[in-house]
Amino acid sequence: MKKSNRTKQAKLAYALLLTTTTAWANTKSPNGLPKPRPHEEATPPPSQEPQVVQPAPTQPPPVRPDQGKSQINIAAIRVDLAIAKQVKQCPSNVANLTIQPKPHRVSSLTFDPQEKQSIKLKFTLSPIMTTTEERVLVLLYSQCLSPQPQLETPNSDNKLALDINDVQILDTYQIAAKPDQAPNQPKSALTPITLDIDLELDKLRQQVEAGNDTFYFQAALLNKADYDGRHYGEMVLSPLEAVQFTPKNCPNRNQLTQDVNSTNPVCGQLKQTKSANH
């Protein structure tokens, strides 16, 4: 019997509330959904990073009536330049991706396994159009993927690729409404949004030593009322992003390809736990 979308949304809500061991220091999970941070608190993109080209004011991009479809994108995932000695960006030269769902992009990072401090990764989102409603931008992550979407998201061209039994929230960000915006007035775009995510290197080392070296991310955008009500089927999702970690040195092309195409061992454990509970 096919599960209803409401049941799947409830399952996703439960998964987001689970307390799990994670390498991400500011993962939100144990005490309910996190309160979205107001947009004034977001970290602006540093000047060293390439700026996302915005349309000229006289020629705004066309916005479809179903506002939001495919208009959300993780433009860049970068290491904070202040901690370049602990974590470094590697060439992302994957030879042939066979894993499904296939990530839109793979970021390759190497880290010093002797370091125990937390560092920051910067997730920069492309500019998002304002609307007459408050919305919430959510950064989701998982170590496991689902071959088929486990949640119907009719408003999104990109579907949920993360396994809802493992998915967690890394950060939230509130996008203010523009109630005085006339219906036929061109919508304005926010500047690129950058979310600073803390990563605990000691826990990362433990994960990588266990073979769990690839992490998956999607950003989601939904009205604040749907977020508060946990109506996750209303999400608009970004393409799937993957970040692969290698200790000490950058991987060669074959090693990186093999690591990304292999499933994290924790996903097999997740399936066993799921089967045991049914």
C-alpha cells in the first residue's frame, strides 16, 4: 500500500528531530526545529570569493507564476580562508559518477587528521527572489541517498535525493517578505546568502576512518507557515551537492571517483536498523 505524502512528511519531521552523532557542530535536531535566523544575520560572501553576477536593474529575469521552481541553487561550497592550513580544497576531477542519485557537483577537501578544532565551511546560495510572504531557507544534509524520492515535492523541479531516515538540518535562514511589492512590479533579488557551517575535525576523522567520507547537501526553500507546520512537501529544492573528505593529501582522480561512487557504510547500518524496526 502506497504511503500518503502526509505520512512521509511526518516521517521526515521525525527524522529531523532525531539525535545522532554528527561531525557538523551546529546541526539542529534534538529539541525540535530550529528558529530561522533573520536575514540580517547571514554572513555576506567574502570579497575573495567570486561574486554571483546579478541581472541589471532594467532587465530583471522573468519570474514564472509558480514562483520558486528551480530558482534555488548552492552556488559554491568553500573552506573559510582563515583555516586553510587545516582543510584545503582539492581538484574535483571525478572521472565517472555512477552513484544514484547523481550529484550535480562534487567538492573534494583534504584535512589534517591530527587537528581537533572546529572549522567553517561556507555554503553560498545564489540570489533568491523576494515575494509577499515570509520564507525559510533550510540547509539539509545526509550521509545517505535514496534512489527514489521518499517525499513528493510538486513545487520543485529538483527532487529530494537525501534519505529521510538520515537527513538533518544544518542551518536555517529567514527571508523577509516584501508586502508593498506591486503584483506587476519586477521582483528583486537578495544578495547571495552565505551560511557558515561549523565542522568538528575530530568527529570528521572518526567518520572518515569508518569509511563515511562523503556528505550530501540540498538547500530547501518554503513558506514560513509551511516550515512552522512541518509541511515539507511544499519545499523547493536545490540540486544535490556532494562533499568528499580525504585525510592528509588530496586524492588522485581514480581514488576520488571510487570514494564518491561507493556508499557510506553507515547507510547499510541504517537499512538494517530500519528493517529491524519493521
